[in-house]
Amino acid sequence: MRALALAVLLSPAAFAQVSTSGGSAAHTPAADTASVAVLRLDHVADTLAAVRAERERIGREQAARRRDQVEAYVARAQAQLPRTETLGTTGASATLPGSWTGPVTIAEGELPNYALYVARNANLASPLHGAVLRVERVTGLNALYRERWTRGQTTYGYHGASPVGPAPIPEGLGLEVAGPGTGGVVAFTQRGATLWAVALEVPEAAWAAHRAEALAILSGVRLP
């Protein structure tokens, strides 16, 4: 476009006629018209370039917004997926819902014949916010205490709560429990000489409204 403008400026019509008396260039209507045309063409070229640049900028911004939206959607979807937490070195694990977030603490070796694994749900947006999952492993008990374990007659597993009735669990003895402002369930299981107590403590209101979700968490505990 600028090459065209230069050609117009260099054309014969763009130069004034040289007067025979003074020898100085004189402006003519043709020269003025050519100059105006060149300026207009130059303005059109700048305008088109600006339009193209603006369209490219808008396109980049739209692509960035779409990319951010997709990444946010993927992050939300992944956050809803269940995850499995390995509990110590024994091979036990717990599958927790995506809405469950918070620390998992492991206490192994501090006491002989005893280990404790605790997961706490600190997600304020979770319907089970404030829930606590405790898994206890006990070994070294004699035959009498192992038999009592199968009936829930033990000091383990309750954590300040008391049994109030039976609870459905996949394996072992399941008892519904209640404590100050809490509800929940505890399961007593025996694997050879190893005894397991799996307890879920839930705030009372959440336990009443989301009992099925809570029981599903207990069912997601896998023992070796």
C-alpha cells in the first residue's frame, strides 16, 4: 500500500509545472488531489492493520478464557473423584470421597502391639465436614480378649462414644454409636491374631442427614 502511495507521488501529475519566468514549482489541482489520495490510502492501511491487531488480541483473550474454563472444569471434576489413602505399612487403605480433604496421621511403633490411623475432613463445603475416620490395629491379645472383641466388648474403637444399636457393615460386628454432639459407627474385625477397629465419628446433624454417605466411607476401608 505504501509502495502505491509513493508511485502516485512520483507520477507526472503530482508535480507542479515550472513557470518560465521564475523557475519555481507551482501547486496544481492535480498535485493536491494526488496528495490527498496518498494520505487517504495511508490512513486506510493503518486502519486495516489496527483492525487485524485488535482481532488477534481478542482471539488470544478468548482462547485464554476458554483454556482457563477447561482447566477449572477439569480441576473441579478431579476434586470430586474418590481417592485412596494408604494407612501405614500394614497394607490397609481407605477410599475417601473427593469432598473429603484434610490430614491423615499415622502412629505406628509408638506403643507395642498398637497402631492408629486418623483421617479428618476439614473441607467446609463437604456435607461431612468435621468427620473423623479412625482405624486401630491391635495385636497380642489373648484368646479371651479376642473373643470379646468380636462382641464389641473392648475399650478400643469407641473414642468417647457409646453403642446405641447395630449398624450394617460388610464384615465383622457393626455398631452405631453416639457421643456428645456426634453420631457414627464402629466396626470390629478380626484377621487371625490381628484385631481391627474402624470408627467413623460425624457431627450429629451431618450423621442424621448423610448416614448413607458416612457408611459408604466405612465400607471403603480395606484391611490386609
